[in-house]
Amino acid sequence: RGGVGVDNIDVKYAEENGIAVRNTPGASSQSVAELAMGHMFACTRYISIAGHTMREGKWEKKPRQGHRAAGQDSGIIGFGRIGQHLGVMAKAIGMNVVAYSTTRRPEVEAKFGIPYVTLEELLAQSDFISSTLPLPPGAPLINADTIAKMKDGVVIINTSRGANVDEDACWPLWS
């Protein structure tokens, strides 16, 4: 399994059939963090829609001006390898970065200069929220309750498991 975790593989079935299951937890961390950063740029600068409308012969510069990522507040949920790479990139372009993790590691906080906050604080203050954690038990992490605690206009970037986001709860944000 290329990537982090094996929670999307029926490991028991594979092993019962003589198939060894392994993953490569560090192999894709930088790439996934870059993907998340790319999504942030795409959202702040309207890259996708601007490219689409330009191919239609429209020049919609004014409504697609966007805004700078620098100075925005970025919250990273899950501060393992991927979250740490993303935090370094976000700080490098001038974003204000905070992290939430169920396991607070002061040495990691000090190493990257990225403070840990509670989930509620992260949800309330972030302009961008990136989910980079494994699938937790229970309800999706991003659901109607957590969305209600977020700023208006927040951008949610999910590079973790799809089930971490309740898409039905997000739908009103997108329409």
C-alpha cells in the first residue's frame, strides 16, 4: 500500500490469503503536504474557475482577484509527518499556523514553532483547515457541529480519509 495507514485495506482477509500487507508511511508525506498547499493556493487565487472561464473566452479578472495566503490563519488537524511538512510550508509563505493533535508533543511544537491549540480554538480562528489525520472512531471529524464553530468563508482541505468529512453537512457551504 503506497501511502499512510492500512485502514482502507481488509488486512485480515489479505493475510488469510497469504498476502502480506505493508505501507510506506513516510514515502508520500511531502507530496501530500504539497497537494494540500496547492489546494490552498488554488482556492485563494481562484485558479481552477479562472482557468475554466478564460478557456470560455471570458476575462473575469475583477471577480477572481482572490486574496493572499500570507497573513491567513491555517489550522492543521493531525500534526504527524504530513501536517508537519504542511506547517513548514504554510509558515514559509507567511501564514499563521496552529495545530491540533490528540497527542501533544512539546518537542514537535518547539521544533516547528507551531503551537498546539484545542480543536475548538482551531475551528474558530482558522481561515484554512487542513485534515491530515487517520480516520478517528465515531462521527466524521468535519460535520455539522464542527462546521458551526468555523469562520464564514473557511476553506477545508481534506487530504486524509474521505470519511473524515460529512459531505452532506458541507453542501450548504458549497451551494
